[in-house]
Amino acid sequence: MGPPHPYAQYIAGLLRRDGFVRVRLEHEVRKRIVRPRGRRSIPFDIAYPVPPLLMISEYVECKYREDKVASERDVSKFIADLDVCGIAREQGLVVTTHGYQPLAIDYARKAGVRLYVVRFAPHDKHHPGFRHRLSRFIDQYQTGVRLPVEFRKIA
């Protein structure tokens, strides 16, 4: 398994920038599953603990598409991975660059998985200072989890 895709690294960077702690990328995030043969773990693109308790993690599936939308198959595979690992579907979110097919949106709504669109801007060098990151981190504990402003919610 090679290094994480630049889009996954970009999404993880946005989360870190806005105060999320212990954001882990694919090569660090593997959930063990009980299976007699075959793969014994499933990789997730990104995982991070949810404030204020930090005892529950959310799992992110990044779908980089240069010129097309994410399909129902992309969403259903992620949901199946969550189910196999025994992770509540509400703890999963899918992020893509260009949107989703209508069937994918409908399927995600029924399953309770959140969908977001985040445009890929790898050369965005905006790195807020320590004070900004600390205030975002404290805000999350006081008001609940808020994803970065670049995350546009679809479902």
C-alpha cells in the first residue's frame, strides 16, 4: 500500500487546520475484522476522534474525481465497510470533488451517512496561526463539531 492520495492529505490538512486532533490517514487507520480468510482489516482514508469526548471516531472516505460525480457504488462500498467493521453509519462521511449521483444521495440519506463536496485546492497555502487553531479546538468542545468551511454538505 502506497502513500495516501493527495486529496486525502488535503482533506486531513483542512481538518487539522481547523482544530481536529489526532487526524490519521489511511496507512495509519485500519480496523480489524474477524474473517476466516482474506483481508483481516479494512483501511479507511481518514479517521479522527470527535470532540468533546474523543472516545468516538468518525471515518472519512475520500473520492477524488477529476471530472465526474461519485456513484452509488462508491457510497455503498463505504457503507458496507462500516457495517463489516461494526461502526455506526452515522460515524461515516464521504467527501468528493464534484458531487454525487442522485441514487448515491438517496442511498446515503437512508443509511445515515453524510455526504460532502470539497473542491481540491492543493496549492492553498493558508495556514492559520496557533491562536486560530486553538480557538477552533476550544469552540468544538463548547459548541460541538464543526467541519471546515470548505466542506459543503450534500446529504
